[in-house]
Amino acid sequence: MIKNTTLKTKIVDNTDDMDICYKLREKVFVEEQNVPCEQERDEEDNLSIHFLIFDHNTPIGTARVLPENKNAVVGRLCVLKEHRGKNAGMLLMKAIIEYCKKQNFEKIILGSQEHAIGFYSKLGFEVCSERYMDANITHCKMHLVYKLR
């Protein structure tokens, strides 16, 4: 777990916390970004490790990590609108990177919405694909290019 003065992260380990992840994702992706409900949840949810970030005891963001061979695929990263710009997303990603290092994944891959490329670049991710559409939002693949061991 990584903490700062008011933010803390945790790995989801129960169904109540998983329900919180789904509610956060629905608010950000479905309500705010108009992603169709049927595209927001998928079979990868059952295969992934999920993370939550809290401000004090209030859940404000989530993400998932899907193990794929020697790589980790990060997805569904979101932070509630009113909490963006306060380092919550950065702290959440740093917790995920730390987790991936401990799991000995060789690299982390993600599909970044176009507006978030700069955010992930600050963490060392590099663009590794052309732009593509996913749920009517422009994305590109990004990855950390070094081995995380």
C-alpha cells in the first residue's frame, strides 16, 4: 500500500470493494464519457487484480491489472472528476507499478485515452501504436520499455 497524507491505495480483496470499483467506473466511463454499459464490464474483470484509491476513507478511483504472459496490462483506470489534478491517478499508477515489480512482470502495457498520454509519459510510458478508436474514444497503446525487476 502506498500512502500520502490523505490518499491511500489498496488491492481489492472482497466483493464489497469490487462493487465500489464497478460504481466508480460506471460514473466515469458510462455517465461522464458515454461508454456503452455493455462495453464497460468484460470477462477480463474476473481475471484481473483490482486496485482502489481512497481520499481519507472515500473511494475516488480504481484500476485493474491483467496478467498476460510476462506482462501486466493496466486498464479501466479512472479517478472521479472532482478528485482529478490532485495526484490520485499518479499515486494509483505508482502503486500498480510497485505491484508489477514485485510480481516480476517484464513490462506494463496499457491503452491510453489520447488526452492522458502526457500523464502516462510522466511515469515512463512510451507510445507504441498508432491511434485507434475504443468505445468512440481515441486511444493508443503505451508501455514501460524496461524490465521491471
